[in-house]
Amino acid sequence: VLAGKAQASLCSDEDNQLNGCLLFDDILYSENGANLGSFFSDFKALWGGTFDTTYAFVISSNNDMEVATVHNQYSVYSPTNGNNKFAVAYDGTWWSPTYQNRYGEYDLPTIVFDKPVKPLTIKVANTTYAYLQIMKNDPNVCFAIKVTGYLDGVQTSKMSFNLASYGNVVADWKTVALQRLGSVDKICFTVDWEGTSSEVKAPEEWCPFSFCIDDLQFDKN
């Protein structure tokens, strides 16, 4: 797994609320002009203890389809993946729907392009952790991914797709069309859900708001 923790350094910016904390808030991985951001902090100086936290993207090739715990949070639920490399996205801002409590530039799963592009398709999948938790707790939940496009700092488009939808839970990689986003130089991902049909707690209390992406195809303008 490639994550920001290994590249974190002590924040010494007195104007940053994470001053005195280990921090990584930068591009983690780049390929073909697409740059994936990631965020890590131990929050030690802010919260009074060490709370290692990773938001946005990590790069992984883990494919354990059996373990539904935080210790297997970077595995894809896919019988066909093998050892292929992919990105795991985590939306850690679900508890603040207006995103007022963000900690960095890349604490949302964000892809920044070197130049404006027209996204075509992307492969998506559930993490093993999310898939098994959904199946165990409430397979009828609607677990949706929202994609927002930006150009020159202005939001230009949005779309969504489901990884679980009232009994239909994605159990392998699937390809999603992205043409509706149009021309963008940045896209951000967030997780959304709709109410369940059973007497269980809300999904954010038992399901990690994470998912996997791979093979992003786009035309360069």
C-alpha cells in the first residue's frame, strides 16, 4: 500500500490548525497527467493524542475478500482483480455534509489534471470492508458515489452512481461512463447514502465510506 503516512512530516505552519502534527496533504500518485491527492495526519497536537487518519486516496493491490475490519480497509472486493494496482478512496468528511471542517486541500478524494480533459469512463468497485459490512448489516441501503467536476476553480458538473442499491450490491469491478462531466481540470468524489429498509443504524456508523477506482479513461483537450 502506498499512503501518505510514510511521507508525512511535522507541520510547522503557525497559521495551520495542524501545526505540530504530522501531516501529508499533497499529490500521492501521478499517471498520464492525472494526479491523485491524499491526506494524512496524526492530529496529535490538535486532539491531544495520536489519531492516525488517512483521507482521500491510497494506492493498493490488496484483494482479500474475507476480512471485514479496518485491518483490511485497502482491499478490493473483486474475484477478477488478482494483484492489479488500483486506488482506494475514503470520504472522511461524511460527518460534515457542508465540508466546513476540512483539514487540507486533498482531504476529499481528488484527481487534478495537468490540463483540462474530457473524462470518458472509470472502473469502480466496493472495498471488501464496505461490501461485507453492507451485506451483513443492510444490503438494501443505497450507497452512492457523487462525482463533481471543476474547471478553473469553478464547479461545472456533477453526477452519481451506485455501488449498492436496494439489494443490488456491486461484487466486482464495473465500468461507469463519465462523459456527462464535460471538460474539467479537477474531479472530486464524495459518498452519499439513502435510508435503509430495516431497523439498523445509519450506514456511517458501521460502513466505511470508501470505494475503489481504476482505469480512468479521458480525452485530452
